Amino acid sequence: MGDAFSHIGRDQERRARYDHYLDALLAYLKHQTPENQTAVLEAAEETDSLKGMGYFSSPTSIQPNLQEVLEGLVAGDTEVWSRFLSGLMSREHPRFDEFKAVSPMAGQILLKVDCCHGFYSLGTADLKQTVIRHLEGQGYSTEYGNGFLIALPSIDADQPVTLLRSPH
């Protein structure tokens, strides 16, 4: 048991290590060299080595299935990519767009749908960023106090929609 300052410090350190891991992973996905793969493995080990609870975080467990994840990401396995991007999307991670750009889902808008006992949760972080970029590109301000109604074309049953496997 520790004090709040220790826990918050651990959160900050864990975030820094995780961001370093993501940097290494993105570099590897862009250029699959043995050196970049080693950097990913070392960054994952460094991230997982930070033990103890944070105020908002808990210990990571990247290493146990990392080799399978790397193989799936490199192979363009949409199930592996779906799980990975879903995790970044849930936290509205600032690196989401960079990873999406090197994924098989590049150029698509992703919506995360969680279904549980008749209740649905719709993760719209990617849609939100797409809409903001569009509005700002059209010269509109997205500052507080402005509002917009956006009409999207409907998706008919005969239109192709890619459904990815559950990210759980």
C-alpha cells in the first residue's frame, strides 16, 4: 500500500514506458527489421517490469502473447488489429491515427460496439476525430458554443460493411 503521490508517480512512469513500447512497435510495423523487433521486445519487457498498482493503472502484461500479436499485426490479421486498435480507441490514445494508418483498416472509420444484456455502448473516438477534421477543413470552428447536425448516408443491407470480430 502506498500514498497517492507514489501511485500517481507509478501511473506516469507506466504511461512513459507504454508510450516507449508503442513508439518501438510503430517503428517495427513500418520497418520490420531485426533491430526494430528487438526494440519492441525490450520495450515490452521494460513496460511489464514496473510492478505495483498505480492510482489509475495496474501492471501491464504485454509479453506473454507478444510474439503472436506481432505476427498477426505484420500479417494484417484483422482480428489481431481489431483488438489492438480497439484498446487504443477506448482510451482515445493520441497514437491511434498513426497505428490505424499502417493497419488493414486504414482509410476506414471505425466504430467500437460493445453489447451486453440488451445495452449497447458505441465507441466513437475515430468518428469524432473524422468529423472534427472535416468541419475544421471546411473552415468551421469546433470551439465550445458551436453545434452541428451532421447527416451521414444510411447503410443499407445491400451495402458492404466490414464487421470485425469482437475486440474482447
